[in-house]
Amino acid sequence: MSWKVKAVIIGTTILAFAALIFIVKYQYDLIQKQQAIKHSLVEMKKLQDGIVRSQAKYVTKGDLEDFAKNVGVNLDPIKRDVKELGADVKGISKVLAQTPGYRGKNLGSSRVIERHVSSETQSVECPDGSSVECVDQDPFGYMENTQVLNIDEPFGDGNQIPFGNAEFSAWREKPWDLRILSRQYSAVTVLSTNEEGRHFVHNKLLIGVDGKSYTVPLSNSEFVEEVPQAKFRFDPSVYLGVDAGVRANPPVHGEVVPNLQVSLFSYGKTKVNPDVTFAGVGVGYETQSEGVGLVVSPINYNVGKDLPGINNLHVGPSVSADLGGNVAIMGGVRVGL
């Protein structure tokens, strides 16, 4: 059997094995995702100082977009904005606070401002044809009608949001009636995340009154986030790689070993794209010695994080040992599956 045929057989076997692992892993991740959605509900909880933990759960992308429509948020401008930042919309939060409203009748004045003016008089004709001057007690007709004042709350964008109204009946001892409308205050927050795990926040504030919703202009919006710190993790991950080097046992010769291995630990700011992986162990085929060997890769550096368009491309030293005790000192490149 020629070396070309062997290379084709080896390459096909490795690719088939890698494809099988990818399919199994994809199906496993899909099942885990569905299970996470099913069991992810975290109930709302009230804490001290008026703090509330939001109810939280995992949803599909379609469910997230439906939720955005239900809370009155158009995601299209947000998606365009975060695309420039290399991020995607990942979550939406809605906070709702409602005032009960109030209606009071026959209310006395809170205070009285005394008015010092001379009384106006008008001429009234007497039965005998003469006339007398008397004081006009109601020059504006307030004793005839209830006065109503609508109270609206103005905002900087020109919106006038209804707040309630006051009624004044001058002929009553307690002349005031007051109505304060029930309000719903809704704060909607859209959370986006980029590949490095950084978050971006978009906010919208609405006030609902009498079945109508008003968007309130925000004067300031601020989000602070702790800088991610690199750390060690127990993070078993599968890598497909090719190592090349020299066999240390005589007769000394070059060796190329396609291999599949599992790295047990990682170090970096994120679990998805670590800086360094450690303790890689796997199996490979020694193409020159035509045998199976154990491959150990003590440390690998992720050069992919420094290259555009490439993720999880690792390089590092390795050692291969076959069943006969022959050892090869190598270095290789690995890609995360």
C-alpha cells in the first residue's frame, strides 16, 4: 500500500471521526439547550431597600423578538447599532411599576391666600323705580358652575402626559374634588453581548395612562461593568490537531501525527475563547511509524484570538509515545471542535 493511499485513508478516517464527534456534540448541545429553556425559570424575588430580582428564563430567538414587540420595543435600530460594536441582542428586561390613582371629593383647601381688593359695585333697580348700588358677589359666575382644571405633565419632547384633574365648586364649604389617574411606569432594557463577553445596554421608558402609552425622553442612561479578569478553569474541550517532530528513539526520523485530544484546563477571560489550554491528552496515528500513539500536549497558546476571523486556533509542544515505548518530540496546531 503506497503512502498516498495511506494518507487518504488516514485523512478520511480522521475527518469521519471528527464529523461524528461534531454531530454528537451538536445534538448534545441542542438537547442541553432545550433542557435549559425548560428548567431555566428563576422567580422574581423582593429584596431589601426596594430591590427586586427580575424573573429570568432562557427563550429562543423568536420568543425574544416576540417579547420585544409585546413590550413596545423595535429591535431593528438596536441590532444595527450593536452590529457596529460586534455584538448581538441577547436579552430584554421589563420593569413595571403602577400607581393606584386617587379620587377625593369634598376636599377643603390646603391653604388660603387672602385677597385684598375693593369690592366692585353694580346698580340695581328698585320696585319704586329708584336704584341702589350693591356689591357684586360673583362677577365671574363661579357660583353657577363647577370649575374643572385638567393637569398634564409636560416633557422635553413636547409631550403632555395626563396626570389628573381638579374640580372647584365655589358654593360648597369644602369646594374641591381631585382625581389622580392611575399610571403604569415601564422601563425596558435590551442587553447585547459581543464575543469578548462585554455587554451593551439600550433603555426605553414608557408611561401608560387611560389605555394609551407615552414614550418618555431619557436625559441620561449609564451602565457600568466590571472588567473581565482572566482565570483558570476546569474546562474539558475537544481539539483536532496535527503534530510534527522527531522520533527520539533510534532509528531517529521525522514523524507526523494527526490526533484527537481533550484539553482539561484553560486560562483566559472567557470560557469560549481562552488564552491558553493545559493538560491535553489524546490519541493519534503516527504516519511514519504506522502505529497508534498516545499524544500529550502540556500547554497550548490560542493564536486565533490575535488573528482576524479565526477563533480557537492553538499551537504548542507535544509528546507522542507508541505501544512499543518509542517517543517523539513534536509541536503542533489544534482547532477546537
